[in-house]
Amino acid sequence: MASELTYRGGGASPVAGAGAGAGGYSAKPSKPLAWLPRAARYAAAEHRPLFALAGMLIAAAVITIASPSTSSSSTTAVSSYSSSNNHHNNPLARFSVEPALHHRDLSGPARHFVGGKVPLGLKRKALRVLVTGGAGFVGSHLVDRLLERGDSVIVVDNLFTGRKDNVVHHFGNPNFEMIRHDVVEPILLEVDQIYHLACPASPVHYKYNPVKTIKTNVVGTLNMLGLAKRINARFLLTSTSEVYGDPLQHPQVETYWGNVNPIGVRSCYDEGKRTAETLTMDYHRGANLEVRIARIFNTYGPRMCIDDGRVVSNFVAQALRKEPLTVYGDGKQTRSFQYVSDLVEGLMKLMEGEQVGPFNLGNPGEFTMLELAKVVQDTIDPNARIEFRQNTQDDPHKRKPDISRAKELLGWEPKIPLREGLPLMVTDFRKRIFGDQDSTTNTGNQQG
């Protein structure tokens, strides 16, 4: 019986029995590329696109290796520029892309310009900064400085003690944004730095609602720390000299733990800020959060609340209104007063530096309340009289910062003395108290 097997060779079917063995089958045809391994033969026969791709990759590698290196190109460009300066007749010489080589600082490495771009490292990267309490007294001055240096600023403020008037001059600035929001409630924003200033800071305001005050210090700080952790932002807490309470150490250094009444009428603020410092350090140690802590001493300047109960604003407003200057106790309590621009400078140096803190930020110049009243009399009205009243509960007897650490590690110290800064504050208060009346007329009336 003839074989039903079909010959699948490349040529014509062989004649049956021709050259065949006893069974009548033809010889097995030879395979192409028999010298290659079986896998290679299969790839060559069935996977030709792979070989095409490999060829293109090899060609690209050869071209890359054969092309001139970047360094040789830049050397050629510099050489061309040098030679062009030796041939003033070259009309294209003024179009060289390396003009900065003649003007660069020889003490440092050359920076090469590419087209019209600013060279790397020449311009500071603008930051996106959140300032809680940014419509308040200190916060608004901080916002001014941050915008002045080119940052984008978001202010979050519930306007309990802050005022829109403090930041209204920025409302047309595309780099400024204000959100009316209470930090006791969470908020999600994308920023690089957080300055956490939100909290009433004067006795009149924080005693008005002590539970709200301590919630702002604790829950508000927790919310801002949580935000900083989620978005990996650097966090600065503005604490206070009140963490020292009625100090038994004078002047106060950052290592002093304080003498605070935990159940007094001021403890909502004092203990609230102490807890805020605790939370900040716990986030730093437990979550590797970048934090900074500033302990702010008495600060004065334009935009202070006129009737906030703090001694400088009290004295200035009373003198302008021809009211007696109210001194509590015997007037021998001491305070240290720094102008607001000095404080803002310290906060920014702390944020940009590498030190966690805490740092005392204040003016070590010490005044008794009677001495302060005398400065206000000299500045506003020599005839202003002083009226003594009973001292308030838990009022500290002495307050003076030791700023040695800030001087050494931050390179910061206040520059504006009280007798220079106070007139600037008086001008602002006079305008706000008397409105649009002529300031010269008011000055004459107050001096009479």
C-alpha cells in the first residue's frame, strides 16, 4: 500500500521509490541554518521583528557613542567666544551666548547661560506659605514680609481678634489668598511652610472664652501639625513668654521650666501654649516632622488691637484719649518690649534656619510699668496722669528674656529701642482713634 505521507520539502515531490529505502519513503530534507541552535533557528524563522528592533537599538547606541561629547561642545563654544573677542570685525560677536563669562565672580565656579534663562542657583525658589492668624497684629506684618520677598501666602483666620483691614492692601495681589476659617476645624492645603500664630494673645481676649482659647492652643495646634505631617511642610509654633509663668529665674533662659498656676484665670493661655509646645516636640520626635518653636516676649507696633488690655496699647490709647494711664499694683513689675519688625525678622530667621528651639524672641531692655508710663507721657502728652489700680491675678512680677541662644545660633537680636518704635505705633493709633481728622491738629490738641 502506498504511503499517504506528504512530502513538504521546498522542491517537487520525489518519484515514488526513487532513491528510497525498503519502505518507499524519501530522505529527510536538510534544514536551513542547521548550524544554529534550535532556539536561534526558531527565532530567525518566526520572530523577525525582534531582530529588526535589536538592529535599531544597536544603531542608536553606535550613533550616541560616535557623537561629540557635551564637554567638548562647551569647550568649543568658549573657544569660539574668546576668538570672537580677538576679532572685533565679526558682526555676530554680540550674539554670543556666553557674555557672562567676563562678569562672573572669579571666586566661584562659572555659571553657563542657556538662552535667556536665569542660571541655576541665582534666584531663590518662591515658597507657598500658610500663616494661621495672619490677619492679626503680628501675623499681618509677617505676611507683608513674606510677600515682599516673593513668596505666595495663604492666610487662615477666623477674625476673632484679627481684622481684614490689616491685610486688605494685599487683596489684589495674585500671590495672596485669605480663608476665613477656625483652626479648631481641620483644613487641607498644599504649602511648604506653616507659621502657626492663631490664638488670642491678650488677657482681655483669652479670658473672654477660656475654653475656646485652650481648644485653639491644643486642637488647633494638633490640626496644623497633622496638616504639616501629611504634606511634609516645615512647622513653626509661636509660643509665648507666658510659659514661664511668674518666673523664679531672672532673666529667663529657654531651659527654665517655668512657674505656672495650672488652675488660674490665665492658665487657658499659659498652659495651652505649654501643651502646644509638647505636641510640637512629640510630632518632631515621633513623626520626624521639621518643627521650630519661638517664645515671644511683649511686642508692640502698628495694627495692635486698641483696647486689648496689653499695657503698651492701653497706655497709648489712654494718653491719646486724655484718659489717666492705669497702672496695676505698685507699677514696679517689669516687662521687655520689642518692636514688631524685629520679631518678624526673628521668626523668619528661625524658620529658615536649622535649629528647632525653643528660642526666646524679645528685647532684653527691661522697663518697669512706671518707666513705660513715663516714655508714653514723653511721646504723647507730658500732662497725662497716672492712676493706680489693684493688681490682676497671676500677673508676673518680672519678665526679661535671655536671648543668648538666638544671638549665637540665629544671628538675631532686636534693633529698634522703645523710644524709636513707640512713635510709629502712636501715629497708627492716632489715625485709627481719630479717623480722618488732621493728624497735625490732633497732635497739637494732645500736647496741650
